[in-house]
Amino acid sequence: MYAVVRSGGKQARVSPGDSVRLERIPGDVGESIQLAEVLMVGDDGEPRIGTPLVDGAMVVGTITAQGRGDKIIVFKMKRRKGYRRKQGHRQEYTELRIDRIEG
């Protein structure tokens, strides 16, 4: 069984037992959370596709880590104009272990 969920403006395909990194979700490590924005649920048969969400479907997972990704350098420059800008960014993430898919 698998599901496609929407979180943080992105979509992810998850199955029970998977570990997935999503955009930061508030919560502590070890806390159980529910993802209610399920776009599709698939099994051995025909998948159920929502319009836009599947009614009654929910993905339950446990937070295993809260962290920040690798640093990305954003550098802008216009030649011969003396224009240079350097900026760094580290994206925050939440790592989830998917426990079950309901619905």
C-alpha cells in the first residue's frame, strides 16, 4: 500500500515503514503526527485518486529527526558593473517514519 501526500508545497510518495524528509513540521522527536492532505491511495488494485483530496484518508507517522540541510550558496554577479551579492541558505526539514496509511 502507498499514498501520495502533500506537505510544504511538495508531494511525496510514501509507504508504511518508509523514512521521508519533508519541509519543517512543528513537533518534537518521537511525537506522532497525521498528514491529512492525501492526494492518492494505491493498493494492489485500482488506485483511488482524490479531487483534490481522498475522503477519509490519512497518513500517520512519527518524527525521527528535526534538522537543517546542507548550506547552499546563492551568488549573483553582473560583469563590469561592480555588482556582487553572496547569500547562504540552509533549509529546515522534518524526517518522518511512516507508521500506517488509513483509508
